[in-house]
Amino acid sequence: MSQVKVAIVPVTPFQQNCTILICEATKKAAVVDPGGDVPLIRRAIEQTGAQVEKIFLTHGHADHAGGAAELREILGVPIEGPHIADKFLLDSLEAASARFGFACRNVSPDRWLEEGDTTVFGEASLDVRFCPGHTPGSVVFINEPMQFCLVGDVLFEGSVGRTDLPGGDHATLMKSIKTKLLTLDDAMTFISGHGPLSTIGAERLHNPFLQQLA
């Protein structure tokens, strides 16, 4: 399994953690959740010296997917994810972002993802788990050999994803966390869509939202 280097670029007024994953063996890369500020993302890519092969989306909210269409057009690479249940969100990105004061374009991925799929860039791969609740089509990307994952807005340090937006459901979210994330090793580091990194073990012990799931 190739080692993966990670660079995080906060974008949009929501300071969303756009993440660049670089396969160190090949210098091929994937950009996860390019929510906006595409010139900033491009500069970060150039600084890594890597060649982007893919764009991955964890879910369809504008702060995560808003720059995907533009970045795909510039780089000429495919978009993979999220689950097709988020199509209604990706079809209305332009309107959604306008309400928050930043512009983006609607987008349709080249590949919808499902539970059990694998995504590949260079010699590196990520396993896909379907984790609805924050949105109906949220997915997480997991690299078990390196003990890291990208969880979008499903789980945060000390909190969980909000469920008061269209398609959100708290009971579904908590079930996803219990069955798809808390089954991972305590040492698993996760990158959330916003805020600092944490581990599954730390959240299992200290996240007040997860105490009911123990």
C-alpha cells in the first residue's frame, strides 16, 4: 500500500477542509471536497508538485461541492461521489450557494459511489462507506492500512453533523456513525469537513453525542 501525504486547504466562508491526497510513490493526487476558492486550491496543488487524477465528493452541500465543476473543467479529471441520493443537492448548488454569498455551479459526478466501492489514485486506494444522515447521500473514504479517513460532515471533534437541512435525519446519522465509523479502530484518525482532526477512539470517549451509542 502506497503511503499518502495529506494537505488541507480551508475554503469558502465556511472554512471547509478541502483535502489534497497525494500518493507518494507516484505523485498522483486526489482532491476531496473542493467547495470553492478554486484559485486557492490550484495554488495548493501546484505547491505540492503532484498531478491530480480525481476529485472526490463526500456529499452534495455547496461548501463541499461548489468548486467541483470548475476544478474538473480546469484539470480535466473525473469526479467520483457522493451517493446518488445527493443528486438533488448537486442539481441545486448554484441556488444554494447564492444564499450564502458565494458563487458555484451545479455538478454531476462521473461516478456515483455506493457502500463497498473503492476509489483509486496513483497506487493508493480508499474504501467507501455509505453514511447517510447529514445528507441522504453522504459517503466516507477510508484507508485502513494508514489508519485515516475522510468523513465529510458526518462526525466532528466533539460533535456530529447537523441534520436540520433538507434531507437530514438525526436518527439515520447516529445509526451511520454507530455502524460505519465506531466499528473502525480507535487509532483511526479522521479528517472532518470543518475544524480539527481527531481519532475514533477520542470521540468514542469524549464526544457527548456518542455517549448514547456506547
